[in-house]
Amino acid sequence: MHNYIEGQWTSSGATETLPVINPATGEELGRTPLSPAAEVDQAAQSAARAFPGWRRVPVGERIQYLFRLKALLEDNIEDLARTITMEAGKTVAESRAEMRRAIENVEVACGAPSMMQGYNSEDIAAGIDEMMIRQPLGVTAIISPFNFPGMIAFWFLPYSIAAGNTVVMKPSEKVPLTMQKVFRLLDDLHLPPGVVNLVNGGRDVVDAILDHPTIRSVSFVGSSAVARHVYSRAAAAGKRMQCQGGAKNPVIVMPDADMSSASEIIADSAFGCAGQRCLASSFAVAVGDAARAFTEAIGERAATRVTGYGLDDGVQMGPVISSESRTRIEHLIEQAIRDGARPVVDGRRPDIPKYRAGHFVRPTVLEGLPVESDVARTEIFGPVLSVHHVADIDSAIRLVNSGAYGNQACLFTTSGASARKFRFEAEVGNVGINVGVAAPMAYFPFSGARESFFGDLHGQGRDAFEFFTQEKVVVERWPREWSRKF
């Protein structure tokens, strides 16, 4: 693995590396250098040198690079998808969908000439005009997680450079291969040297980014504990921050829901990407008479989901990212059972022929877990769904709003009144109605609330342009007698 600094691929001077493991096969795919802080400084200084020239490139010319990037991503989507599957474990269909979302963000960022516009008022007083203009911040940084090695960087990167900023990117040390290939495509664009930079590494690289005086903003996605650390440390250094954290996403099933459709959609939400996404449903609430029918239906969906290597035909769910993750998930399932949960479907220690070295946990459904249990409040980040029963929608909404997280909540119903009540009262950033993964399109912000988001402006769409620009207000007065002199 190499770093990319000032338009050149460079070998890190790291003295330590980490293996990159295919989570389905156990095969070592490469090694990630744990770059020292000095290499973050090199990247940041490179980006700082590039910024004055890049910001002066007209926005209409800046987006021409993005149009070419979209074409390159389209041409290479299959190779990128296979790389995601090999290093992150998801199915190749899920990986293709991930890259499709990345491409959508490039498309939206191409709207920068309109999205960056300010506004003005003429004659705020006699002969005086006032306007607000948007200008780029400077050097920006992106710290991305393991679960979407291709997509999440694109919540930020195309918007940042379209707005006239330069970028220092740090991918997850667990899944660096996808960004290696993405940056080779960026290299093919022949951007001015230093506009985009890549530094591999672990916590030392993160902290160097957070502390670096030249870096003006940080965009981060990861667990809530790390998001809080990133937010507080970078904010103390005076940076602009957007930090997406963890989740414990509830899904509510009303008695009037179409149970066959609801159980299929919720199974895809809970077990898709092996439950390793921040919009995975992990806490199901069956209301009233829905309890028995939904539990039986979701149990059947879980038991029949085909688990294996994501490059193989017919596989519906891949492994979790590492042996440590698998051990943690299985421990939490065991703890839930000790706390009183009944395993409707128990996915621990599965036998996956041909891939016994893989980090597999099959879909798991738990019923009767006390809502006050630590496990019921913990982000498991695996293919585990707990099913809870309440009497009415008011009780369900109270459960939704009682948790620490606020990333997503979904409702399944055929009642417009229930849907309207839910979307109005649920204290979360993303709401789904008869949708299991309420992932916003690229022209909407990827929202979040409470412990799921630290900051003010989110990734994607208009929020991204507001985050990556600073407002400047200009008040102008041109007395008539001055004009006559010239």
C-alpha cells in the first residue's frame, strides 16, 4: 500500500504494518503501513500549497474533472465492487450498489456552480449594496470507516474539491485497497498536484490530522465513541467538524402492515452487509397483534438467508470484518441469552463449507430481550435483530426516543395517520416509512441526531456545499463622484 502526496505515489516510512485480510477466506491481501505523523504533515503541506491555485480555477472548470471521474468510476465499477467484496466481505451486489451511491455523489457535486451561489440585496441603504458569497475553506480532511470503503469518502471528497478546497484522505487501515484504486483513477484525471492526497495509517494518523494547524475541517464516519473523540479534539483545535457516529436503529411493525413485505425488507435491512452499516435495523418493535406473525416471518427470513463468500453466486450475506468482530458479536448474543432473550434463530459458530477460515456469523433473531438490558442498547454491528413487543404506537415511539442514538427509525404500516405521527414524533435524523434502509439520495443530507452525529452540517447535497465553504458578507458603496473620477 502506498501514500499519494503531491500527485505522486510514495512509499511510507512506517516501521509497522497491519495485514489486510479477506474476511471470507482468511487470505492476506496486502499490508497497510501505519504512517507516521510526519507524512500527514507532508500531505497537509502539499494540500496547502495547491490550495491558492486550485481555488482560483473557475468552478465550471473544476467540475470538468468530476465529469471525467464519473466516467472512470462507471468504467471501473465492477473491479471496484470486487475489491470491496474481497476486503470488506459484503456481497458483490452490495458492493456494486455502494459504488453506485458513490457515483451519485459525484453527479450531485457537479452542480457546484449552482449550489455555491450566494445572494444579494441592492440598496440596503442609499447607494449601498450587500451580498453574501461562498468561498472555499482551504485544506480539508476525510477519515472513513471499514464498512463502506468506496462510498463514504464520496459523501465528502467530490464536494470539497468542487467547492475549491484541497483534500487529505485517510481510509480505514482494515480496508485500504479500494481507495488505492480510487486514487489511481484520480491520478488519471491529472488534477493539479496536491489537490487530493492519501495517507494510510491508524490512530496516530487520525490524531495528526486532528491536531494539524493547516487542516481546516474534518469529515468522519465511525463509532460514536471515536466520533466524540474526533469531534472534541478537532473542535479544540478550531476546526469545522462533521462526525457521523453509531446507531441502534429501531423498526416498528404495526398490526396493519403487509407482513410478508415488511419481513423481507426488514431482513434485508438487518442482515444486509452482515449488519455492518449505520442504517441496519437492529431493534424491531412489533405492535399489538403483529408480534407473533412478525416474529415467525422474520425468523424464517433469517434461517433461510444464504451466507458465504460474497463473490459466489447465490450468496445473500457475507462475513463480518474480522475474527475480533465475530467474537464480540457472539459474546453479545450469549450475554443477551443470559439476560433472558430466546434465540429464535441462533447464528453463532456456523459451518460454511470451503470457507472455514472466514469470519462468519449467520443471521440471528432474539425475542424477549429486556429493553433495559445493556445488549438492547448496544450497537452490535453484526447480523443480529432483537424483537420486542409493545401494545400501541405511542409505546413504540417512546422506545424509539428513549435510546441514546438517533440515526434512523422505520415504520411499517398501511395507515397514513400512523405514518404521519411517527415521522413527526420520532427523534431521529433519517425516517423510513415502509422502507428498511432510509439512506438519503445524494442530493439530500445523510442526517443523524443525538449520539449518532456530532456537528451541524451533514454529508451530501446542499449540506456538503455549506460545510465546505465559508460565507463572506460584502457591503459595497460606490459614491457617484468617485465614479466620475475614473
